[in-house]
Amino acid sequence: MGTYFHDGVELRFASAYDSDQRQIQQIDSLVASGIDLLIVAPNQVATISPAIDRAYDRGIPVIVFERKTDSNKYTAFMGADNYEMGRLMGEYIATRLNGQGKVMEIMGLKGSSPAIDRDKGFKDAIAQYPHIHFVTTLQGDWTEQSAYDAVKACTSDLSDIDFVFGQNDRMAIGARKALGEGVKARFCGIDGLPGEGGGIACVRDSILDASYIYPTHGDQLLQLAIDILDSKPYQKEVQLMSALVTHENANVLLMQYDEMMRQGNYLDQLHEQSDNYLRQLDLQRTITLLAIGFICLLLAVIVSIYLYFLQRARIHKERTQMEREQLDFYMQVSHELRTPLTLIEGPLAQLAETKDIQKAGAEASGLFAIIQRNTNQLTQLINKIDRNSRRLNSSHT
């Protein structure tokens, strides 16, 4: 949900499932992939710290989340105070027992910082009550089955245990199942997860006597990461506030969780709608650009056609003008030739009728005939030109 408020953020998740070797491989793989910032909850303090140091030495900011490292090579830490959680749970159990009774603790994964800190805080609190007998501390690994197996394997007498502190809710439930329904012991844990089957619901249903909410605040964690990447001021050690869950407030907390989930789902829907609107906007923008391109292309085609016909009309006009000038030229030439030719034909006709021509010899008569014949041919040619010129002129008109 935190990414909704930060564009351009890509989150890559990896779960080690409580395996040190797997988490080391995941850290090295993420660093090799070119991440800009690493957020890590170390499975165990000593074994995971070298992998975190390698990432830090490569210039990658590191946020240690929930669990601590035994090195100072980290950029910021965010998490709850596990020592304070253990101490407060010890105080709560001591109060419920009125300062006397028998208690047992089931620790989380050996070597992990939450297990170490919760154990120290719990034992420091119980030590303040001399009439509370600390029976034993069993070792688990945060899973329900590990607590079940640890209780079953325990050789101490657990029949008169008054309170069992599991360092998380799952181990407290596992211990309850191992001891059976007939025991008088009450159980409490840490995590206080919401939802059915979670710690809060177990407290509501009296499966657990109490739990302690372990805060996560993923949105706050992401904001811290963004502040580091943007070189903004940030707090190096961020302690998250938490709260005790008892039968009295479990229903209220579950109601708050349901409301948060409803608001979260509503936010998801709004985000999905926003994405749909943005996709529609991108589609509309693409369609608009295509339409503008098509219109520009159409205008270019129309202008090209208009210029083509304009050029064609200009050429036609020039051709018509040229043809008219040619016709005028032919008509003028024919007129200019007709006048002298007429003046030649008249005297030739008169000469043909004279006695001198008639008495002339064959050679003279032949020459005169040639002149007369060519004159007639020239007259016919001029007449033909004149007729064609008049016809063409009439068609243009």
C-alpha cells in the first residue's frame, strides 16, 4: 500500500523460511541484480551479518528491519523493542499470578536477536518476583511444531505449570496443544496478528491469555527507504510502538483490524480504478494522436490534389493561349499570303488569255503552266489552312 504514494518504486520480496543459507543467497542475489536499497530481517545475528556487510560495503543502503545485526554496517534500523516486549510480558504474567507461581518460557530461533532480547527482558522482569519459580526454558524456532516437539521432549514435570510464555503466538499455541486441555496453565505469546487464527483472535477465544502486538508499519518502512534514497533527513534508529492484547481489548482490536482491512480494500479498489482511468487516458491519448495524424495526412492529400488540379488548370490555360496564338498566327499568315497570291493569279489569268502566250512555243507554254499549277496549289493550301484555322477557332470559342 505504501507504494501507491511513490511512483517508480519496484519492490522485490524474498522469504528465507528460517534458513540462514537461503537468506544469505537471497541477499547476495538481490545485491547482484542491482537493487538500490536492501531491507532485511536477519534470520540469525551472527550468520547473516557478513552478507549484510557485503551489501553495505558495495555502497547499497541497508535497513535492518525487526531483527538486529551484530555489525554497525547498516544505514537504519526499524523495529519494536523486543527487550521491552519480553519485560512487559513478564510483568503481565507476574501480575496475573499475584506474584507467585511457576512459569516456563519457549524461546524463538536460537541466535536470533528477538529471541535473545525477549528472553533477557522476560527473565529480568520475573527476577523481580522471588515467589515466582522459573521452571525451564525450552528452545523452539518460531514455529508451532517446534514448540510442540520441545514440550513433548521436556523431562521436567510440567503438570503444575501456571503460565507458559511463548516468544511468539504460534509457539504458545503449540505448547498448549502439547500439554493438553487438562492442564491449569495459561498461555501468552507475542505478535498479536489479526485475522482468524491469529493471536488476537486466539486471545478473544481464550486460547491465549494475552499477546503483544508486534508492529510492522510497512508504509512507514517504505517512507524511510524513500527518504534515504532521496537523501532526505531520516532517523537512524526507529522504535515502533506496540500494545498488549488481553481478553478485554481483543474484540476492539479485531474490529479496528476489520475496519483497516475494509479501508485497505477500498484503497485497493481506488488504486485499481485509478490504473484503469490512466490506461483509458493513455488509450484516448493514443487515439487522439492517431486521429490528428490521420487528419494531417488527409489535409496533406487534399492540398496535394488541389495543387495538382491548380497546376493542371494553369497548364491548360497556357496551352489554350498558345493554341490561340498559333491560330492567329496561321490566319494572319494565310491572309498575308492570300493578298499577293491573288495579285499573282489575276495577271496570270490575263496573260493566259493573250495571243502572245497562246502563240508562244511549247517551252514557254510549259513554264507558264508550271507557274499556274503551283500558284493554284499554293492557293488551295492557303484555303485549307484558312478552313482549319476557322474550324479550330470555332471549337475553342
